[in-house]
Amino acid sequence: MSARRNLSVVLSLLILLHVYIGARLMPDMGLGFAGVATGILLLGLSTLLVPVGLLSSSLRRRRWSDGLAWVGLLAMGLFSSLIVITFLRDIVLLALLAVGQAHGGFTHWSAVAVPLLALAVTCIGFVNARRLARVKRVDVPIANLPEELHGYSIAQISDIHVGPTIRRPYLNAIVNRVNALKADAIAVTGDLVDGSVQRLSLHTQPLARLSAPDGAFFVTGNHEYYSGAEEWIAEVRRLGLTVLLNQHVVRQRGAARVLIAGVPDFTAHHFVPSHRSNPQAAAAGAPEEVDVKILLAHQPRTAPAAAEAGFDLQLSGHTHGGQFFPWNLFVPLQQPFVAGLHRVRDLWVYTSRGTGYWGPPKRFGAPSEITLLRLVPA
């Protein structure tokens, strides 16, 4: 009953927001009867399609379900820009009114510009999202780094979100680029999928080709827990990756040792109580002679616990760098970092902007990345 009520609330809010867009733009556009009728039809269609985008990962498999998911998600991305730009236009109009400036001409052309600008942002965002993520190279300075570990490299991919619009060819291209980096180790830091093993196992097969001398490692993100985490953990292991659930491995270069540990998602215990994220447990039992400790943790907010546990570097994702405006402004409400390399006491934290995208195939101002992190002497 609560799920039905929640759906009713979302639908009611969507209807109100679409009415707001129409009421604020169409009267100022100077449209004739045919134009107004077309605008109402398009806004009504958007009202129906946006919920389809929201529910796309759970659509029943039909011949038309993939196409419907694409249309719904594109509508969702366009609506997001449309509502934001309409709201920003109203703020400008209020500001002009407050200072007593006439804005007759601005009112007309800005109303026409809003949907054109929203469409342009959505198209550019689509191209940015669908192209293969570029490699971002990051040097991480480590104090007292043994010479044998100078240049030790980890290729990180995160937040791919294999699902309604990200399928096998997309992931295959990512794997090819990661393998070409010839990194010492590979880290997949969560949110690999949006959907069940039964639905998506064919599309995650390319992960079996990930190859690095010290191994390929995986930690769960919050979306694994929406999609059947225990089944996905078994599937990822079957593909040959090492899943780290409050666990670690030690790898050696000459006399030097590097510890690679991983924790479940920060919220995992709400879904599987035994999966509570615990950096202390992940490092427990490690040899005293370890020179560098690296933690894989999906959410950046694991960082204070990781610093307390004595890690030198944490690799995270989750934020998507905001993915597209204005969502980047809301990330700091939940996470300490949006993207990039930051410091928490003696711990370096690197937050990836993600290698895929969630929901709308749209990235604007937050390009996707495959990250190659290299340890260098401080």
C-alpha cells in the first residue's frame, strides 16, 4: 500500500511540475492554437514517459521494452533540464521585477529559449554519456614509499550501471581500454549493475577478460543491494574477480608489500546485516611489514573510518561527479567529496566521477572516467 501511495505522490508531483512548465512558458511564447495544443500534448507525453524512465530497470522483458526504456530515460533527462532552466528563468524575471527593469522582450525570447536550451543540453549530455570514458591519470604521493612500489598502478572503474541502456558492447569497450593500460591491479568500486543476474549476466560477461598481474577486485555499491547483492557477488566471482567483503589481500614487489582491501557499501547492512562496512575488519590480520594500505570503498563517506584504520589511500565512486547540473550541487549534502583527490588526515581519498552513468544517458559538466592511479614518493 505504501509503494502505491509513493507512486501516487511521484505522479502528482510530476503532473504539477509539468503544469508549472507549461503555465510559465507557453503564454509568453506567443503560440497560436496549434502551438498551444502541441505543447500540451508534448508535456502530457513527458508526464507519462518520465515514470517509465524511473522504472526502466524493472520493466518486463518484451520486444518493445528496451526501446520504451530508452525513450523514458531520454524524456527523464530532458525534463530534468527543462524544469531547472524554467525555474532559473523565473528567478531572473523576479530579479528584473525587483529592480524595476522592463522585461517584455526578454520574457518572450527567454520562454522560447528554455526548451531549445534544455534540448541542446540533453543532446550534448547524451553524446558525453555514450562515448567511451577517457583515461584520467592521477599520481598519489605516499610518504616513505619503497622504491619497488614507485609507479605501482591501479586502474579504477566505477558506477558503470549495466542495465536498460548500458549493455555488453559498452562494457566490452571499457574492458578493452582498461586492459590496454597494463596496470598492476584493477579495482571495480561498485554500482556495476541495475538489474538482476538473470536479466544482465549476458551483458556483464566482458568482465571475465579483465587482466592485471595482481588481480582484479570488486566491492559492492548500493545498487548491487537493489539488484540482489548476494547473487551478484557469486556471479562476479564466477567471472574471475576477487570480491572483497571486509577482507584484504597482500601483493609483493621485491621486499615491498602492498595491501589491497575492500568493504561492502556504506549502507549494505540495511539490506544484508552481515555486510556492515568495516575498514578495521578489512585490515585485520595484515602483516606488520605492509608498506602501503589501499581500501576500495564505494562511497567517499567511508573515509573517516578508513583513516582511523590506518589506510593510506581509499578509492571510491558513487557520486558520478554530479553527472549533470544541478545534481552536483546536492552531492555535498551526503558525501564529503564530489570528485578528485582529497585528504582526510593521513588518508588520500580518490573519488571517481564514474565510468558509466545512472538513469538518463546524460552527462554535462561531469565527464565519465577510467582512472589510472599511480603511487609516487611524497
